Amino acid sequence: MDVDPHWYDGYFEDEWLDLVALRIDPERTHREAEFIGNALGLQPGMRVLDLACGHGRISLELARRGLEVVGVDLSERSIELARDAAEREGLAIEFMRGDMREIAFVDEFDAVINIFTAFGYFEDERENQRVLDAVERALKPGGAFLIDHLNGISLWARYRPNIWHEIEGTETLFLQEHSYDLLTGRNAARWVFVHPDGRRAEITHSVRIYAPHELISMLEAAGLAIEETWGNFDGDELTRETPRQIIRARKP
């Protein structure tokens, strides 16, 4: 499957945002934010960076709990929606558009989060490592990083090259074609949205899928010490079967 190596620039502006991200159940967002707060020991007044924050669903939840939040994302429309939502609620969140590799913060945050498989976008693994190196620099000494990613071992066991369903409440048909490259560890996908009026929209992406030990090695290479892992936002143990890998690592 042919995917533009810069697929992530513009990918999150239209169908992905309207039909995937903006349709996430608020209860799920609340549950995830609750887990994040507990896993990181967040207290009001702490400073948190939401890296690849999207339209701010987690940032907003954390700010409602008294945290000082900065959100960074490449999607211009997502940042605009996040700013509008924060303004409506009177929440003092700083949302900025930027590349996750280029964040310039140094020793500034008590915690950094990266949620919803927002990592592994870049074809060159050195570029993905740059993201983690930037996270380490952004953290205060003793600060913690929480990353939520697909569990590659679980995904490989249940891999489906083709999936389709109707998006609930929209009458839009959602078709997914997946192709996994064993040599690069990347999963390429073509997503096709067929709207009720017959209009079709197609987007493609390619994401590096990591086994837990691979992601842990990269975190350690960035100078972060692994503290705890989970398999989902219910706090279950990370196993071969759990769909997610959630890892907490700390800057010494």
C-alpha cells in the first residue's frame, strides 16, 4: 500500500476528526482522564503537556481538575476547536500548533502525556526517537511521561486486513484496509468513508506498531526510567492479550 511519508500533515482535519475523534464518548474521555490523573499522581496546580492533543478532549478534562495544561498538535483545525472549547468553559489552557519532534520546552512540566496511539508516525525511527528525547527535555527532574499505544503483540494475534461497519448515528459506511510490513513493523491503512449522499472520502496512514519491549527500549534510550505498565485504561495488567500498552516512565 502506497502511503505518503508525510501523511500526518492534513490527515486529522476532516473525516478523521468529524467521524472518529469528535465522536468519542465523553464517558470514555472522563474514564481515561481519571486513569491518567491517578497513574501520574496529578494534583491541582501541576503543569502538564498533552503532546498530540488533538481537539483537546483530555486537555480539557485535566484543566477542569485544576491542572495547568499546554496542548500541542499539528492539526490546525483540531487546535482551533480545542481553543474554542476552552474559551467557552473559561479554562486557561495554552493550545499551540506544532510538530511533536520540535517542542522546545526544557525542564518545564511535571508530566507529559501522549494518548490514543499518537506516536510512531515517522518512517525514520530516529525521528520517532527525537519525540521521546524532546519529552525527556520538557520534563522537570522527577517528572513523569505516560504513553498510550497499541500493543503490537496483541494486534498481530488478532490482525484483520479488512474491516467495515456503519458509523453509528451517521449512515456513513466506514471501510478499512490494512497492510502490515514485517520488515519495518509499520501498519499501513486505507480508510474509506462512504457518506449517505454517495460522496466518498479516502485517507491513508502508516504507523509503526511496537511490541512493549521495543517501546520500553526507546524510552530508556531517551533517559527515562520505566516505572509501571498497564494493558488498558481499566488498569489491568499488560499481557499478550490486552489491546493497549500504557507505560509510565520518569525523568531522573
